[in-house]
Amino acid sequence: MSNITLFSQIIKKIDRSIFKKLVNEKQTDKGCKGFDSWTHLVSMLFCHFAKSTSVRDISNGLRSATGNLNHLGISKAPSKSSISYQNKRRDSDLFKELYYSLLKSLGQQASLKRVKLKIKVPVYLLDATVISLCLSMFDWAKFRTQKGAVKIHTLLDYDGKLPVYVNITEGSVADNKGAYNIPLEKGSVIVADRYYNDFPMLNVWDSKEVFFVIRHKENLSYKSIKERELPENTAQHILKDEEIELANPISKNKYPGKIRRVVVWDEDNEQTIELITNNFKWAAQTIGDLYKSRWEIEVFFRDIKQLLHIKTFIGTSKNAVMIQIWTALITILLLKVMKAVAKYRWHLSNLVAFIRLNIFVKIELQKWLDRPFEEHKKPPKNKSQGVLFPEYL
């Protein structure tokens, strides 16, 4: 049995030296009175792990852990007003930089051995998700005439299923516009949906020797240059494999090079999927499998929305929303690391639920992750009651 709570052990996975360095760089503790950056981080992580719905829930929840707060590195539970004030005031970039720092130090633990995709190059999945907001309360989050929203533009690592780049914008920013500054790794491949048919952007990727697999729009104007042979006995779902060039003069000026076009039959949804890529070496089936892998980013978006506190916000300022989203990403990183090191085959939803139920229980974290349902020990066989005075028998 451990002497510290489950939540305390999870928090200890965050390297305090990394966090202190970021605090010193950002000067986020300058002028604070008691509610320092570390207490702020712990409070927001508690918000996600306990799925607290308000600053009152966070304050009361941490206050209920009296006697265990010192293990979390905080002296006392923060008040509602302190959380609200610092969510509005403290620079959200602190939590953004912490996420990327933790991704470098912990992200490798969450990576899985690649099974389905046979290529060895890094694979990244690109997409965006919208979180709706009330425009009257979040007046900075422009989306539509009477609606507000933020959009999370995400580049997801296929192996670790964790974002390597996140750009949080107003909901009105187009998907392709939010992807202009994504990091480009030479030799890697980026997989995306039709909303990223941005030929100037794709031309930049091609010039940086980055491969792309994009679902093209139905109205794409092109001219076929060469038909490529289709496999005879395998990959019968590949309907077409050809080399094309853009026919529209404006588009061709934006992307003058050749493009490979692969048409795949999606048996599950009974539809054809038309893909474009700048890779002419991989098998057509590999191109189709790459696009099929894009579903993993949809799973990631579903997880952060359903399992963490991210669909509603405890503050209305832009900074407060940013802090809540970045701390949600830190939470999902910690969860995936725990899931990866556990011997028990956790579903992420079950892991989140069980942590919530046992958040202040004193259990050894690794043993609990490996054996969440402790087996009852069977009594020894032929055990008989001892005789008090055997010499009189």
C-alpha cells in the first residue's frame, strides 16, 4: 500500500525542474500571491482527471484532500477567485510549452510498435476539430453570425497518437489556413482530408521533400498523363492509379509538378475515395492504407472531448480557454503514458473512469495499473484449528 494518493503519483510524472525552468523563462510567478504556477497546473489537471465542472468543484475537491496536498507540492487548496483570476491573467503559453517539453521526455513511452503500415518513415495525421461556444459569453471566438467556437488544428503522430503540433484559433479560421505553420520533417508523410486541397501549401510541402496523401475534391480539374499498372491478384480495391497534372491554369501555376492519383473502393462505407500524393514509389495499396489510418485522429478528437473537461469551460476569457485546452492535452499525454506502461490492457475510457473513482485513494500506481482488480487469496488447504493443550490428548 502506498503512502501517497494516486493523483499525487500521477503528478510526480511531471519533471518539476522542467516546469520551474519554464516558469522562470515566462516569469509567470511574478507578483503572484500564494497561487503560484505549480498550484495552478495541479488545479487544472485535477479539473480534467476529476472532470470538475466549475472553479467551485476544483476548489472544494482539492480542499477535501486535506493532509495529502503536500504530496502534490501545494500548501493549501486554492480559492475559487484565485483560480478564476489566474486563468484570466497567467500566460497560457506556459502550459503550451510544458506540453511540448513533456512530449519530448514522456512521448516515447506512449509510442507503439507500428503494425498496419509497412513504411518506416514518420507518419502524421492532419485535421481540425471545432468546439462550440456561446458567442454572447465568448465574444472573442468568432465563428458564424450567432455562434462562437474555437478550432483545434492538430498534427497527430501516428505511432504515439499524440499531437506534435497544435494551433488553437477562432472557429472561423479555415482548416488549411490553420495548417500553414505546421512543422515539416523531411521524408515524412502527412495524411489529410479534402479540406487541405491547398495547392500553394502542397507545393511548399513538396519542395521541402515532405510526402502528402490528401483526399481531393470532386471538382478537381486535371489531365491524365500516364496510367499505372494495377495489381492483378492483390489489392482488388484499388480502382485506378495514374499520374496527372492540373488542368486549371491558376491551380497549375500554384502546383506545376506532376501528381499521382489513386482511386480506392471503401467497402465499409460503399464509396470511392479519390486520393492525390506526390509519392510515386509506394504501392497503391500503401497509399490507400495511409489514408485509412487518418481515422486515428478522429478517435483522438473523440477521446479529448468525451473523456476530459473540454466541451465546456470554467472561464470565458481567451486565455482561460487556452489554459484549459493545453492542460487537457497534458492530461491525455499522462493517460497514454500510463496506458502504455501498464500490463493490464486498459481501454482509455476505463482508465479515466477508474482514476476518477480512486483519485485520492492511496494505492501504488504501477501495481494498480498492472492489476486493477486484486485477486482474493485462497485459504490454505487442510488448515485446522490448533489444540491448546496437546499433552492431555
